[in-house]
Amino acid sequence: MKGGRILQLIGSFEVGGSEIQAVKLTNRLVREGTFEVRAACLDTSGPLIDRLGEVGNIQKYPLNSFYDRNFLRQVGRLSDFIRTERIDLVQTHDFYTNIFGMAGARLARVTGVASKRETYSKTRKQLFVEKQAFRLAKKIIVNSEAIREFLIAAGVTESKIVTVYNGLDPECFVERPNGDRSEALAGVALNVRPDAKLVTIVANMRSDVKNHELFLRSAKRVGANNEKAIFLIVGEGELQGRYEQMAHELGIADKCRFLGPRSDVGKLLSVSDVGVLCSRSEGFSNAILEYMAAGLPVVATDVGGAREAVQDGKTGFVIPPNDEPALTSAISLLLDDNDLAVKMGSAGQAVAKERFSETAQLEAVMSLYAKLLDNSHQLNS
């Protein structure tokens, strides 16, 4: 037998930070081969399911609510599957799978590992229910010290919490073009001048927590003093129409490119000049790491784990949340001072390679699994 059988329980396969990290981690574990890996989900919808082709059949446990008979039936199904497949450890990856998965793991009497990657968009009732799930978990993986402190303040047992930073695929480290960018721009279908200054935000538009309105207001101010500035908005969501209308109302529609979801984000970032995160709240932003991996200077609001990634004044700038003048000033400075932008981008890329590689993440997760399974075997022997 290998190191043990691990079940990865993923919410859905829509494009989001938690979902991307869950799929990538699952694939890495499969390729590494120490553990036998199974996968299950609450919902099979979303394009990321096509990236999870190495784990075989994916079990599905559809939920309507946490408070109906279907929830109890699905927990029973999950528990039966865990027993039948002789699963040793269940890891969950978001709010919904934490609650469902920890209940199923406890019923099957196996080790449960929950995850927490954000601190926003939850009601008091939801946070209370999730806290009960954390009571059932043996460990809780967080991806920043900021979330660790958030959980401790919420009364979660400190010794349960383990910080494991998100891991970057090697493909994120894309070489930046030297000199004329015409060919590279054509390669990502960007119809802009080769000397354009590209300011990029990668963020979903499903809620206003990513604060695209701040980005657009600052874009108007930056563009007024820099005719070469072009603003790239990468991502999708229900609010995209609102933001496109806002760009028209601000008179900057000709300077904005709403690019939708892209499979070539690394290449897009390699031709960009500045990467921006202007969220009102975050856990630990994948976008920041992708900016750094691509050699971009970062301008990020001081939320979540931003300061754990961005070294203010060295790899970019960390600014107060919702501070339009500060965001405008930081972007403008980097567009006007190319030497500073290149220096910060290079320093950020070096940090990303050292601290946020997929190897570092995988080793940390595997070490945790091995320790938990070893302790479990000792208790059962």
C-alpha cells in the first residue's frame, strides 16, 4: 500500500481561487504518487473539471441546503464511499465542502482536514456553522498568516491551524519579451500599440469584493496623465456588464479591454507592465502570486495576506483599501519609472520562486498528511 488513500472534496469546477488551488493540488498529489488519490465534488459544473483527468471517476454529492433531508442522505452516501474505498483522510477546500466533508469524515471515523482561504462574504450564521465543522477537523489548512489570525480571533483552536501558502505552477514563470513586444502582443490577441503601458487586474466579477469600481476610477485618473495607458480586465462574472457600463460613463471605454476568462493568463501578464489587486477583502490572492511570477511590480490593497507576499517598496506597493489617490499614484509612478518597475518586478519574481513554488506547497501538504496518518495508525494499533 502507498502512503494512504486521500479524498479531495471540491465544491465545483468553476474558475475561482479555491477551485483552481484544489484542482492543481489534486493533480500534483496524483503525479507525485505517494498517496492514492480520489476526488469528489458537490457540483460537476465548470471548465476546471477538464483539468482533473488523472484521478478517475469523480463522485458527486449534490446539495440544496445544510438543513434538509437531502443533506443527511448525501452525508450518508459520502460516509459509505469513504468506508468502501477505505479512504484514510478527507481534505475539503471551501465553506460548503468544509461543512459537508467534515460531517462525512467524522461519520466514517476517518481524519478530516478542512481549508480556509478567505475571511469575507459570510454571515454570522454561516461562520457559526463553519466553526462547528472546524471542531470536527483534525487540522485546518490556511494559506496566509492573516487568515490564521482571523480564525484564532474567531475562537478556533490555534493548534489545529497550519499555514501552507498557495503553490505556483512552473508555467506561471513566463519569460518577458525583450524590446519590441509586437509579436508577443499578437500572440495573446491584444490589439494595442507596442509601446502601450498595460495595467492588468485578474479577478472574478461575481461580487463587488474585488472592487473593480476602484480600479476603473483610478484608470480614469491614470489615463488622463498617460495617453499610453491601457487597462486589461481579466475574469468573468455577473457584474461584468455593470463594469463595462461604468467604463463608458467614465469615458475610458476605449482604454479598457474586458478580456473575459483566459487560459493564457501567464502570457498576458508577461506583456503587462503593472499587476493590480484592489480588493476590499481577501484571503491570500492567487493573482498577486501570478503577477510576481510574471515579473510584474504589484500594487495591492492592504487586505488578507497581501503583505505576506508583496514587500512594500521592494516588489511593489501595498496601499490602504479603497484609497483611489493612493492606487492612482502607485500605478502612475510605476508607469512613469520603467527602471523602478523592472527592478521591483525582478525582485518579486525571485520571491515567488523561493517561497511560493508548487514544490514547497506539495511538500508541506504531504508532510501534514503523513504525520496525521501516522498518528492515526498509532492510535488504532
